[in-house]
Amino acid sequence: MRRSLMALAGLAACTAVAAAAAGTQYGTWGFDSSAMDKSVKPGDNFFMYVNGTWYKNAEIPADRSSTGSFQDLRVLSEKRMQEIAASLDAKTDLTPEETKLRDLYDAFNDTAQIEKNGLEPAKADLDRIANLKTADDVAAAFGDPRLGLDSPFNTQIAFNPKNTNEYALIFSQGGLGMPDRDYYLKTDNADLEKTRDAYKKHIATMFKLAGLSDADARAQKVYDLEYKLAEATWPNAERRETDKVFNPMSIAQLKALTPEFPWDDYLNAGGISANSPKGERIVIVSEKSGFPKFSKIFADTPVDVWRDYLTAHYLHTYAPYLPKAFDDEDFAFYSGTLQGVSQQLPRAARAAHVLDNLMGEALGKLYVAKYFPPEAKAKAVELVHNLLAAYDADIRTLSWMSPATRQKALDKLHKFGIKIGYPDRWRDYSALVIRRDDLIGDIQRANVFEWHRELDRIDQKVDKSEWGMTPPTVNAYNNPFFNEVVFPAAILQPPFFDPNADDAVNYGGIGAVIGHEISHGFDDQGAKFDADGNVNDWWTPADKAAFKTKQDALGAQYSAFEPLPGLHINGAFTMGENIADNAGIAIALKAYHISLHGKKAKVIDGWTGDQRFYLSYGQIWRSKMREGALRQQILSNEHSPAMFRPIGTTRNQDEWYKAFDVKPGQKYYLPPDQRVHLW
């Protein structure tokens, strides 16, 4: 039973831009010119033109899978969270919330106590799993929010896509130990073959550490089970289709769809009632055609294999809170083998992430008080309004959009909500029990606290003031159910946003991100949500066809990119983010031009306003990734790799060609009739 992230729930509840930033101002006007490689022509590789010297010299830290502007700001946010948490030990007048933050932080950092306890804190759970006798017992373990384990059938509490004033139970496929089905099924990549072998060895090693006999054979059976689940799992490109994953049905219909799975035991374990005040509860099944296959796999798999499967997933989930041998082995596979990272993050930095994950708004309250002044919020709000105004002007002139669709698009735009920095109302953690001497208990009580926080209000009206990210998060998102864009405090820093930087830099940075997030309301999936956040078909057939032609052309462009030999970007899977990138940069440039009020932009250090705008955009995607991390991104992440984001967008912008005199014959030059103009 997985906890929902609410605005980030699995039914396309939002899409996020993988942010990029650093903690101090770049250069004298917001751009780091020393990072450039001017020997590269902008049309041959705009990413390297902007970042090439930096890229050649950059070294990825041993405890990171990548480096760059995003990671710089992530490290800064970690440092700030860590300093806040560490400072609580010296305070004598702690609030109850601060006391919980302190105790959880100290419990995670107390490795001496963790080593002394050994497996004892997990013994009751492991014994319970080892003593599961029936399929009903297994289903109950799947559904237990205290254990919080991923399983073939996962449940989230999100929003009813047809009525976003209501919460809904969302059932989806899950249960894989590796990041994506392709890690099991893709046969044309030698590195993935090695990864599969390493995964089986990893499971066996964890079993041996836990004292299980016949570890290798049992690990193989767990892998074979997950392989079957992978075969029945929908491809990512299909799982992002709002229409395909919206399958409402009653509990009785769910049982009829999957007769081999004991739903009563699963639902009872989570405290889920089959009835609502309106009668029999209606739930939403995401991958409808996959559920019967999972049900059959469940019935055909012996209970002893499910016990080992649950043990493997338990040891992975709780490895950070177990003795070092478990933690190190888990890191060796999930960070080492999969991503190429050779060193763990410092324990204190990891502790800060635990606080952010489990008590993020309590920590965020302290974060914004120290690091996010009111004037930064006011400036960011102003930028969002400028971007909304640019969208308004653009929608009114789109040649491919009919008057009927145009009016509904404007209605949706005018209802957009804006959340900047932090929530207006903070979450209440008074019911959460944290004990300094019970780390695994703390994690499990936090699981139960969050699950019941959501479950207990399932039949109430949706709280639209809620946030899906914490203030220290370096990211941003669009929540189509609320028709809103959200920007946590931690992203509103250089090079994305700097009140002292040149306006062109801010529009090329945070402006493009704002444009990206707004555009999700009009991408191939976001356009299926109306002005009130409900799934509602408001485009005319002709407009949908015109947009489909454009998105197909864009998808073909991205599918041609080959970040690793033989491994291309999946243009269908990354479609929404690629649309948002291209729309965001186009609208941000228009907003920058509007901000000039008819005046010509000044030239700074020989760069025109448009050039500075595009240089800033290239700068925010500065990144260098380990090969394993890049492979994982390509196979399992809906965002294109950072290097291709400034390349894939600029080559479709006429203004970029003019700004940098890009000519035919340069690698990424596109003839005018092949450029995709969405906005």
C-alpha cells in the first residue's frame, strides 16, 4: 500500500520539470561565460556551446550520479536542511514539531545504536513475512500501510479525474525491484544483461545477510517472478495516457476483473471500506488489461516465493535503517550498479532527506523562515503573471486553433492557480509519534500517519490548498487536477531566478520553467483537463488533429536523439515534457519581449537580449551524468536527458536561428518547414 504524493499521484496528476540551479549569482549579469566553448557552433551543439568548457572540466563527485546546476542547488538545499536539523540539538525551547524533527534526525544518524540493535528492530516484521501461510496472508501484507512495501497491486489516494472535488482510490501496477520493465525485458543491450545478473546476486546477498538458507536459488525465483510481472506491465508511453488509465469501476467489478486476488484481505489491511456515503465505492484502475495478468501471476506463484519476494522488498525498503552491511549492499546495487555512484552521501545529508520525506512541511517551515524572504516570492509571482499574459496574447493568435477551442483555452488559462514558495497552511504533525530510540518504528508510524491522513478524508471535499512538494525541493510542477502551477522555494535561486540578474537571464531561466509548467495544461495530456481540473474533452476534432500532427513531428525529432550507443530517447514516453520544454521557451521569450515595452534590449558584453535569453536557458540545463544514471533516465524517466533539452527546443525556435546566425549544414539545423511551432 503506497502512500500517495497527492499532486504527484500516478494518474497523471502532475508533471514536473527536473530543475537546475546553483546557489550564487553567475557572472556579473547572471550568466557564467567561462563555462562556454566557443569553438563549438551553436547549431552543432547548443548545449556544448553554452556549457562545453565546464563539461570538459567537470568531475562528478563520488557520492553523486551527476553534477551540474541542478545538483549544485540540490547540494545547497541538503546543506541548509542539515544545518537546520543539526541546530535543533542546541535549542532548549523546542516546539513539539521541532522535537520530532530533532529526534528523527538523531535516530537516523545514530549508527552505533543501529549496529548494536542489528536485525532485532526488523525481526517481528521478518518473522511475520516468513510465517505467511496463505495467499490471503500475502495480500494482507501487500496492503499493510505500516510495512509500506511496493507490491504488484498498489493503491494511492488522489483525485477523481471526472470530479476533482472528490478523492478517489487509484489502483495501479507495481512490484518491480528494478526501475522499469525494460531492465528485465530489453535483450539488445549488454549492459542490461549485466545489470540483471547483478540484481540476482544482490537479492541473494541480502538474503544471506538476513540469515536465509539457499539464498541463490531463492533469489532466482524472486527474479523470475518479477520478470513475469514485467512482462505484464504496461510500457511507460501507455501509462501516461490519461484516457487509458481512467477505468472507474466498483469493488465488485474489480474483483470480477481479477478473481484470483483476495481483495478483501488487501483492502481490510489498509482499513479501506468497500462502501462510501454514496453506496458501493467506485475505484479507478489504471492499467486495466494488465490487472487480470497480475491476478493470474499472483495465483500461480507459490506462497513461499511470495514470502521471499516480500522479504527482498522489505530489506530494500528498510536498508537505510538497518546495520551498515545491509545499507552498503543496497547502495552497491541501486546506486553503484544502476547509476555508477561509488560513495554514499554523508549520513547527515541522508538524514536531512529523511526529514524532508516524512515531515517535509515541518522542516520546510523552518527552511523558508531562514532562506526565502517575502520579496523573492513577490518577484516570482510577478514573473508568473507576465508569463500568463504572454500565453493569453499567444493563444489569441494561434493559427491552428479554432475559435471554440481558443475560448476554452483562455478560460482555462484565466483560472490557473499559482503557488509560490510554500503553503499558506502548514500540515499538522501532532498525531505523528517519533521516538529517538525506535528508528524503524518511526518510519512505519510515518507510513501509517500519512496513509490515514489521506484515507480518513477520502469521502470529504478535496483540499485544494495542499502542496505536492516541500519548500526545500529543487523542482516545480503543474497539477492538472487543480489547474495550477507550483514553484517551491528552493528552485527560486540562481541561475533560475536572481532578482539582481539581467531580465533576459531570468526569463530564459525561471521564465522558461514557468512557461513549461503552464504549458502542461495544454500538452497532449493536460489538454484533456478543463478549466476546473476535470477530465473533459474540450478540443474540437480538427484542433486535436492539428496538434497531433505537430506532436508526432516533435516526437520523431526526440526519438532520433541517441544519448548512449544504441539507446535512443523514447519520444512517445517523453512527449509531455518535450512539448512543455518547447512551449515554455517560446512563451518565455514572448514574455521577455513584452517586458521591454517596445524598447530595444540593451547589449551587454556584446550579447543581445535574445542571445542572453537563450544562453540562460542553456545554462540551466548544465549537467554531466554517469553512464548508468543516464541509462536509467532514458529507460524510466519521462524527461529527456538534460543535454538534449536545450538542443531539442532551440532548433525549433526561429528567433534562435536569427540570434546565433545558425546556418544549413550545422548538425541540429532544421529547415523552416520542419520546425515544430506549438505556440
